[in-house]
Amino acid sequence: PTAPALGGLRWSSGKVIVHVPLSALSEEQQLAAMTSWADPFDMDAAMDSAEGDPLHVEVADDMLDSPVPDPNQSGTCTIAFWDAISHLPSGSEVEVALVRLGVQSPADLRFITSQDLVAEGVAAVTARKLLAGQSVPLPSEALPVAAAPAPVPLKIAAAPAKAAPGHAVFSAEDTMKFLAKKGVLTAQRSDGQIFCSSFLGGSLLGWGCALTVVVAGGSAAVLAEAPGLLSLLTGAVFPVGLSMVLLSGSELLTGNFVTMALPAWTHPGVSKSQVVANTWRIWGISGAGNLAGSLFLAVTCFALSIVPMGSPAAAWLTALTVKKCALPLAIAVGKGACANWLVNVAIFQASSAHTSAAKIASLWLPVMTFVALGLEHSIANMFLLPLGMLLGADVSAFDIAANIVPVAIGNALGAIVFVAGVQRYSLLRNMVYSKSS
């Protein structure tokens, strides 16, 4: 599913791999690749014209993961692509970047990624197009492809100083554009996919909440005279759940508050009425899926005595449940707004990171902050409050709903106003996509 973001898709039939530029696929094929849970190599694709395509390569089974075709088997295409680099407007940048990465021949291209090129200062779009093998027009005086029997040596040209190798280039503007695009793609998914993804999101966040209850709740008696340390411990453990949600690609209603609102300001090709319709549909389905997943895990934890009745952790959770259900309406809304502001800052930071470790580290601090400060997150409460009631907290289902609904409203306000509104405006004042995007 990540292949389209890199500019192209690889289709397979037996031992034949065809690297197809994204522009060559129909909208239906692009959507299927970006939303399907199936292995891209298992997708049914009839590529009858592949035999005449210069990007058609015969490879062995153990080479299915090669990002670019083998130049020894399809040297014509690779040499043409290599020769085209020096004729790009930013050709010298690309060449210098490749030299720094140790690329000595076209065969070495398979061992680098677009992130490596971006880290060397090459524009992201240029890097992805090059590694995706998209055709680049050559000038009229360039040699024909057939006249290049050997790899073209790199020409080292003077270039401005770049960031040190291995340092990822951060762009807040690009991250905001990515989140806006994600909202458009999410709206194109089926109701069943969104519900299942949201069910997983609620369940995975619930696992993080359960760990928080066992670790922090079980330590409450020891840290009774150091409430600050208990709050810090609670906040330090809780982000485990959100990390699993983010890295698994699951859905949370609190994150969709931002991604579904952004296209109204970034995509002129999407009408405002369509944005509203998509928003309510996704919010409704993801909220229902999160609730189902949270309740399922709360009942599972209770049935399996993961938080045993009468334990210190259970006593801590029941007291917390009563406290949360007693919050005044305005306080619940306000704490919900502040919490989801920080949660979506965490998602924004994690979306800008290039590795799993960096994503986890980026989201950890904002999430730890909102938990340690005692703010309110509606999806977390969908797990914590029902489990607290099952463990003996003196609250009713109505009391739980009276907490979750205003907190969810606050979550929506915090996400839309501060992230989709203020932060988006500070980065992207105008429409950033064309009407055809």
C-alpha cells in the first residue's frame, strides 16, 4: 500500500514483475492498491502489454523486493534513466546526492530509497520519480539509449552545502499536505474497511490503557506521597497504545477530526457539501468502530482478570472512573479540547518522521503531556470507564455517556480549531492541490 506514495506500483504474475508508473494506472487501480489489505503481489492485474514495456523485467523469486529493475537484465531502461539525470533542472543536485550515497553504477540504485535522496537535499517529488522509473524526456542531442552500452559515469558538480548524510529533511508544510491527502483517501474507503480499521484502533489503544492501569494503578499506593511522579508514570506508559495504532495504520475518531476537515481548505476539487458528507460518514463509522473495539477489550480484560477485582490497580481505576464521570460539562469539553490538540500535534509530528523509531519518539512527548496533566480523551475513556464500572465503580452507563459525549465534542473542537484551522493556516494559506487532484 505504500508503493503509490513512492510514485509507482509493481505488479506481478509468476516471476514477472512490471514496475508501472502511478500515472499509468486507472483511478480504480490506484485506490485498490492504496486501500487493499492484500499483498500487492497478490492483486489481480492483467498486464498484456507488459512484453513490450522497457520496464518489464524477468527476475527470480528472491528478488521480488528490489525497488528498481536489475540493470544487468534490463540495462537499456536503466541507462536511459541514468543518462537523463544529468539533464534534469536539478541534475547536479541529484548527481552529488548519488555520489554521497556511494552509488557507482545503475545497479546500485536498488539499494537506496527516496528518503535517502531527500536526506541529501533532493526534492521529494524528484527523488520519488527517479526511483519509480518514470520516464524523463531527454534533450534532442542526447545519445540514443541503444548507443549507451555501459553505465554512464557520474559527473561531480559543485553544489551548495547539504545536510549531513543520514539526517532526514523535515517539512511541516509537506506533513500538513500529507494529512490533507490522507483525508481524501480515507473518504474513498468502504464503510466496512473504516469500521474494521476503527475497531482495531479502539482495541489497540485499549491495550495501552490496560498497561497504564496495571503499571501506574498498581504503583499508586507506593507513590501516594508523590502524586507528580504517579502522573508522570501514567503519562509515560500510555503512549504505547497510540504507537500501536499509528504504526498499524488503524483509525481513531480523534485523529479523523483533523484529516477529514483539512480537504475543505486544501482541495478545491472537492466540494464543501462533499466534504461535509464525507466527514459525518467517517466520523460516525470510526466512532462506532472505536467504541466497539474499546468495549470488546474492556470485557476481555475483565473476563481474563488482567486487572483483578480488588487489586490496587482495580481500586485506582474505580476511583478514576468516578472522578471522570463527575466532571462538570464545561470542564469535560475544555479538557477534551486540550487533550486532542496535543494528540493531533503528536500525530502531526509522527507523520513527519521517516522511521518507526522516530515516529514513536515524536508522538511520545505530546501524548505523555496530555495524560500527565489529567486531560480527557474520548476513545481512551471508552475503555477505561466501562472497565472501571465492571470492576465496581459506582457509576452507570448514563454517567459514562455523559462523560464521553462532551469530551468527544471537546476533542473535535481542539483538533479542528487548533490543528486543522490555526496550524494549517500558518503553513498552507492557499489551496495546495489542483482541482484535478
